[in-house]
Amino acid sequence: MHVELITAPECPHADDARSMIADCLAQLDLTAQVIETVGPYPSPTVLVDGEDVMGRPAGRDANACRLDLPTRERVMDAMRASLAGPLSDDG
């Protein structure tokens, strides 16, 4: 599982997002390195296996707070989906 936290510089929600990710990993009894990137991004953005947990493409064209902050439920769902692996065509 690849987990990434993307934030804009001085994002006021970065610490909460970081804690939420750690809590979700602990709740699922997972150890995964969380890669943190700071730059001109919608912030905070949480990616699990390269996918934005909020269902938006991970854009790198903004330096602003997100209005649709990642939620614990979305992070947990994305982590569970990653654990389940890709769906096969034959069921």
C-alpha cells in the first residue's frame, strides 16, 4: 500500500490529516510509510495507491485549502480497497 499526504506550505489542516492517516493505519493494524509532499497542491490531499481518497484527480495546480477535506471514512475505505486488491474480470 502506498500512502501519500500532499499539502500546501503552512496548511492549517496538515497536522489533522497526518494524525488521521496514522489513526487509520493503526485501526487496520497496518504499517505503511506515509510519503509527505509539500508544494502547490490542493491541501490536504490524501492518496492511497495514487488515488485521491475524495475521488478527484490528484491535481498539482493549486496552492489552496481544499473545501472537500479528506474524511476518516474515505481514508479507511481506500485502505480497505487497497488491501482487497484489484478486482478480476472473472469474479
